[in-house]
Amino acid sequence: MSEYKNYIVCIASEHKGNDFLEECHEAGWHVTLVTKNKLLNEPWVWTSLNNVKTVDDNAKPEDYVRAITNIMGSQPIHRVVGLDEFDQTTAAFAREHLQLGGMSSSQVLRFRDKLTMRNIAESHGINCPEFIGAFNSNDINQYLENVNPPWIVKPRHEVSAFGIRKCETKDEVWNHLTDLDNRNTWRDHPSQYLIEHFIVGDVYHVDSIVNDGKVLASGISKYGKPPFAVTHGGGVFTTSTIPYNSKERKELEKINEQLLKAFNYQKGVTHAEFLHSEADGQFYLLEVACRVGGAYIANVHEYASGFNLWREWAKLEIATAEKPYKLPKLRKEFAGVILSLARTDEPDTSAYDDKEIVYRVKKKKHVGLIVCAKKHERVQELLNNYAERITHDFLEVAPAREHYDD
């Protein structure tokens, strides 16, 4: 008879989520990882894994579902979780096929399709940049006549700033849509894109822990340069905790709660991005996802506020009536991360020796630091200083990619 009572399967098409896997294992769950063949050499937390199944590197969602179904032929499965953005829908398909609890594929679509996302948010009174789906030529022309440039042509299902094109004229919009159509692939079909007004302003992100439909805790941070500017213009990426008594924090907490209620989100973690317009001072929704934000954002919140989003997500997933979820003790400090591509495989940051450095990124061809302090001003001072130094010492700029998996 097995020593385990509970079994969880975690899908990871990218190497991430070690803290999630470890938390499940430490809670006494049997943990199975389903990942790509090419990721087997990545530094997974092998001591926290009871089983590993692989799929081909170019596997489609149905290939993952088949692999998970085969697993269930020899062991029970109580939870299926997708750790990466692109694994969310796959996990939902597997849950539906095996008749397990959790978000359905139609619920996940709200967090994956930016057009669906905007339609739901706008219908619940949440500001969105003026937008239109790229379906009908006459409707698009009317939109371009009525909404001032510049515009963004944005993939509905990509992440970060991948595949986004900024257009200053109507001809640029139409030339880009024609180019997409000429590629003759469904992934690049114009209908897979939306067009929206480009708004100048700062970008904030709200990372939440949600249980029973209520936001229990949230970390709120502000990007240095918006992700679009970093991806398309180069430079270093930064994000850091905003002051706890700021007007912006209070506004964003309210909008974020309104957004997640509109999406009927019941349990898990979320990463929402909002743009603060220079023109009118209003916040506008950019996107929201039901997973942990990338770029070491989870680490920043752990140092600043005392919660690790990966671990809290795991605790939410494996909570039971006997062992309900309990929020950890929170604190109010400040942290920030600075990150960039590097010219060398293993950049040496030993010359960066301020006592506030609490984490050094160890990833090939990347340089990154997390700093933590009791004062917001000190974190900003360090990030501004490091941005100049890293630009001089390490910075490598790569062309913007069309797709996440290019």
C-alpha cells in the first residue's frame, strides 16, 4: 500500500516552479513532474520529485493530456497544475478530461486571451486602452479613424512584450496585418491579434494571493522602464516595491480586487499589470494572469513582504478541509530586482558588494541582483546606481522576438 494519500501532477514546459514542487513534497504529497525532454538536464529539485514523465520538445496540449492520462492508469491523481503561462490551458484540458476539480479551460481563457480579458474588464467598469479585435476591415478602419495614434498591434495569447508592434500610421497597421496574414499560419493570423491605443505612462504590477474569491495579500511594484520599452529598445529591467501608504497602492488594490471579482477568480495567485497614464492620471489594465510573475518577481515579494508566491500557490492547491490554507505573517519592507542579458556566460558581480544585496541571479548569459531595505529611497538609489553600472559592465541587447518559444 502506498505511503501517499494525495497525488499532484505539475506541468512545466519551461524550467520554473521548484519552490512549488518542494512545498508540495514537504506537505506529504506525491509529486509528478511532466516536462519536455530537453529540460531534463535543468536543475529541478529532484529530491522533491517522486516521478518524472517527459513529452517531445514540440509536444502539443493533447500530448501532455495523454501522458497525464497514462499516469492515472497506474496511480491516482488529485490535482493537475500548469506552472508556466502556456501550461495553464493544458492543465485545464487535463482536468476536464479526467474530471478533476479546478479551473475549466473557459475560465483559464479569461486570463490567456487579451481580447477576452479586455471585454470582461471593460464590461465591469475597469479602464482598458481603447481596443478592437482584428476581424473586420471596415470596423478596423473606423477604429483607426476615431482613435488617435500611435497604436499597438498585440498578440492575444503571447506573454510579456513578445510579438507586439507599435504603429504610428494607418498604413503601418495594415502593412503589419497583411504581413501576418501572408505568413499563412493560424498562430499568426490577424484574428489572433488585437489593436489598442498606445498610452504613455508607468507600468505597475499587482501580485496577489487569492482564496475563496478574496484577495488575502498582494505585492505591488512598479517597473523602471515598461517591459515593452526594455524588450524593444534594450536596457536593463527593474521593478521594485512601491510605498505602502501611497495613493497608487490604494487605487491599485481596489482595481485589482474589482478585476478578480469580475473574472470570478476563486483560488490561486495572480499577476496583473496596470498602466498609469501620463495624460489623464488613470490606471488602465494591460493584462492579468493566473500564475506567478516572471523575472524573479516572486523573490522580490518574499524579501519585501514575507510571502513566496510559488509556495503560497502550492499551499492553496493542496489545502484540504483538515489542513486549510493559512496566510504567513507579512511584513512591510522594500525590495527590487535589476536584470539584463549579459555579454558573458557567467558574469562576475563580486564588485557589487552593498550589504542590501540579498540574491544574485545565477543564469547563463544573465546578470541580476535583488536588493532589500527598510526604506523605499534606498532601494531606488541602489537600482539607479546598478542600472548605470550594469549597462557599462555587462549589458547585451538582443533583437525582440515574435514568439515566446522562438
